[in-house]
Amino acid sequence: MASQPTRRMALTTFVIPAGHHKDAWRKEGSRIEEVPGLDYVTELAQMAEAAKIDAVFFGDIAHAEPTLRGDIKTNGYYEPISTLSALAGRTTHIGLIGTMSTSFESPYTVARQIAGLDHMSGGRAGWNLVTSFDGFQNYGFDGVPSPEDRYRRATEFAAVVKALWDSWGDDAVIADRASGNYIDASKVRKINHKGEFFQVEGPMPGPRSPQGHPVIVQAGSSGPGLDLGSSVGDAIYTAQPVKERAVEFYAQLKKMIEGKGRNPEHTKVLPGILPIIGETMKEAEELAAELGSYVNLEHGRKQVSAGLAGLDLSSLDYDEKIPTEWLSEDPGLGSRYHVFRRKIVDQGMTLRDIIIDAARSAGHQWIIGTPQTIADNMVDWFEAGACDGFNLNSPYNPGGMKQMCELLVPELQNRGYARTEYEGTTLRDHFGLPRPSA
């Protein structure tokens, strides 16, 4: 009998109701007509909760450009805070992680909204902290700030949010009917923050949230992103399609976290994975071919162009390779750009190849197989020190979510790598994270 693993994977799922595989909404049974309604997305979240997954995750895109270039998988249709607040009342245990950009929002607003979600859900909220490189035209900006400015702003933003979350002591509410005092005013304090980007007096207008600090997830694998994530992240979302690079990234990040005086075991590294699942390998390959057949190649050309910082690909035939001399080595173009660049340079992908690859992965790992072979791959990464778990990307919905939750996750549970019951009630409990004191 095989020995049981000493630790479990952290598992979240990136909920895109139209399906993570580009153009999967064209598949019969996609229920695309119900997007962006609540009942459909509730069913997806409840599937994940029945599988005892740690959290559902909603990304965000604050503009319509992906839709205008034919990318109908965009999560901009579901604004995260309103969606997760609704789901808080329709779920009981699963974590609720939503994106709010430090480039557009106010830290006071984010602190209030994420804490509010934590209260409404009984301690299940998570904030996916991101900087943005597009969408500024909708927020009154004349142009796009430099990456350095965006990350300086994000660093200060996170510090303000955390200070606001700590502006009420855990025991500040006394609700003393005899004296008429609801709070002990000595345990509620202004933060009086004055920085480069923000001036915030504080305190928060209401009590500290159940988790103290809702879980902070950071998504960014560039140098500045690593610096920010290693400073504040409780979990890190990352695009790592190659195991060897994932192992290097994991070791580098954990070393950075430790160097900042933080416990590296308290930050979960979760690369994305898109599993195309069949009960047999033949079924999985047929499903992959079917999903690939739905991809609109001209829309795909625009998607790849956007992923390569607006590179003009209009002159290329689908079966031509993108010339390497067209590509930049500038690290300022971001980690996702360089995931695409490596696939083009190292793997020699044609334009058609990269369109289909991007349709499946958006830079993440994708894998075609049975629940057993996909679980083998996930366990191999986990045991090799490439990750602490995964962010599961359902290729199509609702069928892909059903396959993940009823075929793949049970396989991991049978091997002891995924929980069979929730032991705690908060997202910090699910991730095995301590609750910070005020």
C-alpha cells in the first residue's frame, strides 16, 4: 500500500462561466445564454464546494477590448465583488477570491469591500491584488503608468489596506448596554497615512473582519511582481507551463519570502492548469480536438497579438512561424509576454500552434488525459517542489467543471492529496494559514 502524502495540495478554481478554453462557449450545452446570470454561476461554485475545493476565484477585466476582438471567455462579465457577495449567501464553506486592481481603485474602498465580503461570508474572502497594464482609458488616465510606478503604487496600496484592516482591535466591540458604549474607543485608531500616492486618515468604519486580514493573493511573476508577492502574498497565482521553470520559480520565491522575515510555508504557490479530461485517453483527445475546432483563428490572431504587446501579425500565414527577430527580450513587457515568447522561440510554434495553445492555456499549463494521468502530472509537480497546489481552469462549462470536480479531484482525494471534508470555516483555515493579530 502506497504511503500517504505528508501534506495536501491547495486547490482553487478560476471560474469563467463561458469556459477557460477560448471559444468553448460554442460547444453544445455551454449555457452561454445565461451569462452573466447568478443561477448558472452559483451552480459552478456549488460544484466546486461539493468537491471541497479551497476557493473559487474570479478575475476581472475592466474594459471591453477582449470581447471586441472575439474573446468571449472574459471574466469582465462578472464584476468580482458583486458576484462573490451574492455567492456568499449561496455557499457555506468555499473561499471567495476576487480581483481588485491597485491601479484603479482606492485602498479605502478595497479595504472596506473585501472586509465586508469577509463579514458577509463568515471569513471566506480573498483579495487578488493586481496591477493593471490596460483599461486606464476608463478611469481618467491620459496614458499607462510605467511598471515601476504601478508597482510602487501597489506596494503602498497594500500597506494602507492592511493598516486599515488592523485599525480596529479584535476586542474593540464591547456592546455594553449598561453604559451605552458599543466600542472601546481606545482600541479603534486612525492610521494617518501620508505617502507618495495616498493620504488616508482611517480608521475603518466598522469592526475587524473574521479573518483579521482576508487572504491576499498576488498574481504577477515579473521582478516587481515577485517583490510585491513575497512581501504581502498569502498565495501566489502564476503562469508556469514548464515544470523545470516552475521548480526554479518556486525556490526563488520561497527564498525571497524567507529573506523578508516571513514564513515561506504560509504563502501558497498555485500555478494555473487547464485539464482536458476524458474517462479514456481517446475521449480526452477527441474532446481536445472538438474544443480546438471551435477556435476562430482570426480572433485568435488578435488574441496572440495582444498577448505579445500589440505585435502586428497580420502578414503571417497561420502555418508560418513568428520570426524571432520580431520579439523583444525586454523584461518590462511582463511575465505573460515571455511565456508566449519562450513557446515561440524554444518550441518553434507556428502562428496556428500558438493560437490553439493560447486558446487552451493563456500561458498556463494545459494537459490532455484521464483523471489518473492528469493526477499523476499534478502529483509529480507537487512532489518535485514546483508548487503548493494548483488553480484549476475548467476548459468548458458546465461540463468541464463537472469533470474536474467529479473525476479529477476525487482521484486526488483517493491518493490523499486533496481534502474530503472541510476541517475549518474560513479561507485561512482551508489554506492552513494563521490569523494575524491586530
